Amino acid sequence: MKKMNISKSSKNNMITYGIVIIAYVVMQILLGTGNISSLMKGMLVPLCVYAILAVSLNLTVGILGELSLGHAGFMCVGAFSGAFFSKYMVIAAPGMPGALRFFIAILIGAVMAGLFGILIGIPVLRLKGDYLAIVTLAFGEIIKNLVNILHVGLDEKGLHLAFTNTSIKMSENGTFIIKGAQGITGTPNDSGFTISIVLLLITLFIVLNLVNSRTGRAIMAIRDNTIAAESVGINITKYKLMAFSISAALAGVAGVLYAHNLSTLTALPKNFGYNMSIMILVFVVLGGIGSIRGSMIAAVILTLLPELLRGLNNYRMLIYAIVLIVMMLFNWAPKCIEWRERLMAKLKLGKAAKEVS
């Protein structure tokens, strides 16, 4: 009987999917038996959101090799466009099934974030290094500030848009959908742990298949040596823009999931500002630049850690900082890398010896 040969990349992909599925099954068992705290229940959807954000940003930072600090901006675009659609449909078509409404909201969030990724990517991807980081950071801040002054209302005459509350012309029976800095209130709570896991698996499927495809190899060739890639006929602009826009679209999906897990969605610095972009970048760096599975695991660990240590108020941030340093050393210190390589070599030798015997 012939042994089925599975490529190394396929094995790694199956392990990554397996980790997510096992985590989901374990959490469902804990939820079913009631052996889970209310804090942990509330963290389930955000954990998936941050994992999607980390995986999608790794496509830009790790696979494409470009430093982007505007990921929170794309998340903001997806969150507000998806939440806007859902709130509008709740008012205009209250009989629409929630599952269908949420599915369309996800598509709208992904498409809008992807379009912004293309619009920003065309001029921005000509830049490199710090310049690219500064421009994408500026984009994120501009989007957040624009949302904070945007007022959109709905009455019998249709939609009304203005940048100040006083200048919007709407009847007394009208309803605000977006109310400036107060954001969107009353977004239907369509997010759930199961749909979050499904979206995480879809994100992993898209990114892992892209990385292991001919397109992914072209993108990594651009990352390694742009001049050499161009000399062999690779269209630099096309592949850069493709990776950047897909990464933005997936961030938009995470934004829709995030928005539908809140009763009120506001564009605050803590959820769509500079710090959010930096936090997502930290997930990518600590998980290993270019390691999709590592980004996902780092996002989960670093999101859970501050909450699990909340009881240790005096030492919580100190422990968090120590964990960050240890993870950074483990991933990047030459001695740690050498030790990991030796360990992997021993494991491979042990496996080979077992197969021979």
C-alpha cells in the first residue's frame, strides 16, 4: 500500500487549521458545562478579531515585507461601513433575516476596506520603509477623524449627510445612523463565537493558500529582492497592490465582526487609533514575521494576558512586559534560534530513526 505524500506546507496548514478547530471544540465544551467565566465569554469574539487582524497584517509586513501602520484605519472603514449597512437595514427593512444582513455587511466591509487599500496602495506603495509607515499611519488617523465629524441621518426623504450636527437637514421623525463622535448606536449584535471562528478559518485559508501559490512566491521574491524580481518579469506594482488590498479587505472583515459585537461603535483612539495599529504590529513581530500561525497564537496570548492578570493590579503590566521581552528573545535572539534549530534537528533524527526501525 502506497503511503500518501503530503507536502510540508500542507502539513503546516493542516496543523494551523487543527489548532483553531481544537480550540473551538474545547471552548464549546467549556461553554456547555458552564466552566467558563463571564470575562472569558466576552473575550471570545475579540480574540478572533485580533487573530484575523494579526494574520492579515502579516501578509503585508511578513510576506510582502512592507511596514504598514494603517491597519486600524482599514479596520475602521470595515467596521463603520458594515455597521452602517446593518443599522440602515434595521430601520428600512426590519424583516430582513439577521444572518443574511450580517453576511452582506461582511461583504460590504471587506469590499470597502479593500477599495481603500487599492486607493491608498497605488501612491503609497511607491514609498519604502519609514516613509510608507508614516503615510499609512496618517491614513489611519485621517479616517478616524473623518468618522468623528460625520453625521448621517435617515427620514422619509432618504439619507442626509453633513459634517456638523447643526447643518444636517432632517425631519423631526428622522433617525441618526452615524452621529459624529457618538458613532453608531444600536448595531444588531450579530457576531458570535462560531461565526468568528468560521471567519478566522476563512482568513487563514485565503492567506495560507496565497502564500503557497505562485502569486505568493512572486510576492516573496519582491520582498527579498525587488530589482531581481523585476528583472525576471514580475509585475512589482500588481503583486504589491494585490497583497496590500487583500490585507486591507481582511482587516475590514475583522472590523465588521468587531462592530457587531458592540452596542455602540465609536471611532476612539483606543480602538481605531495609532495604538491599535502598533498593538497589531506587536502581534506580528512577536509571533514571528512571516509566520501566520505565530501571529495568530501571539494575538490570542497577548490579548488574554492583561485580562487574566487583572487581579494582580500592581504587577499586571510588569508581568506583561516580561512576557513580551521573553517572547521577543525566544523568537529573535541568535542563541534561542540556534537552540530551536538543534531541537528540531534532534526531533527529525528521532522521527527518521523510528521510521527505519
